[in-house]
Amino acid sequence: MKDAIERLAAAGIQVLPAELPQHFAFERDGFVCLVERAEDGFGQIGTPGLMTDYGFAVLVWRGAEAWFVAKGFEQRATAEQVETLRAFAADLEASLH
């Protein structure tokens, strides 16, 4: 687990101080992702999304357009945001497994 924490830090991903008994919360550049706690460290990685004033917004596709959607919130995603979110997800996966 120590090696994974070092890889996360090197990738600029931080652990958020959240009192979630069954998950870790990770963040980079405003994007967040929950990861299951496992006996040996980290379990399954959840779907990453954007943290907003309305809570967690997931990326959804409407035809060729990307949107961040949460309850009471919709925002068109820029190509840069989609790329940054995908890079975050890939770096999180590489750091943890």
C-alpha cells in the first residue's frame, strides 16, 4: 500500500479526508473518484466525475456531446475536461494496481 500511495503522490492525486468506512476518496484537478477499501489495500475503482457545488457529477454522453450531470446540475464538458478526467482515471488505475 505504501508503494501505491507514493505513486499516487507522484501523479498529483491526493487522498481526500472523508470519513467513508468502505471507500477511499481521491482527487486531482477537481475530479474525484471513490475506491473500495480492501483487506490488502485498494479494491475496485468507481466511476470518476467532477465535484461541484451540487455534489458529484458524472460524465454522460448525449450524442456527440459530453455533459457533467448531477441532481439539479448539468454542465457541458469541454474536450479538455474530458481529456483531464480520462487521464485522472488512467493515472489512478495505474497508481493503485
